[in-house]
Amino acid sequence: MIYGTKWIDKFAPPQGFHVDEAEEKKACGLAMDTVFDLLDHEILPWSISYFSNDNGKPIIGGRFTEPMQVRLREQARLREQVKLLNL
């Protein structure tokens, strides 16, 4: 699970993965432009304890399209290169 926010200026690439095209937002189940923080993520099992609707808000569920997955991999490689340069 990757945390996202509607404040798209909060994280610049390569830390922030931006979803702002209409078709990408639709595939992801997003209503507005969103940036995902690639440094803030968790691996969680799919269960009600993690993905419930206790607070009355709709659950946002979707997927990254194949082109988005390619872009994400390229951005993650860039982030690793930047990290190595800063060592």
C-alpha cells in the first residue's frame, strides 16, 4: 500500500508518483489528482482489519495500468540512483 495525497506539490519526483491524467485516475479509482509518496509504503495483507470502511468513507480501490507500472519502475530506479549519489 502506498500512501497518497491530493496535495500534489507535496512530493516531487522521484519521491512522488503523480497521477493526474483522466484515464489514469479512472483506473486507480481516484476523483482528483493525487501524488503517492514512494518513501511511505507498507506491505499489508488484504483483510478487513486493514481495509475496512469504519469511518463511513468509501474505500478507494483501483489499479495502476501497465504504462503506469512502467513509469513507476523507471521512477523507482531514478530514486535509487539519486539515493546512491547522495551517499
